[in-house]
Amino acid sequence: MSEHLSSIVPRSHLHDHVVTATERGDAGEIVDELMEILKYR
């Protein structure tokens, strides 16, 4: 996967999913998911 493409997927995820996590009530789950992702960066 190209560098550009690999940055588009997380950006889209953040924009569409993470921004509304509190409204859906799953903010804690999203924070855990992001921490897992960042652990490997």
C-alpha cells in the first residue's frame, strides 16, 4: 500500500467514526482502538 493511500484510510476513519464516538456512546472503545494502532507506529 502506498504511503498516501495508507494515510487516507485512517483519516477517513477519524473523520467519519471517531468524531461521532461520544454521540454513539463508544468513545472508550475508540480510544482503545487508537491506542492499539499508535502502539505500532
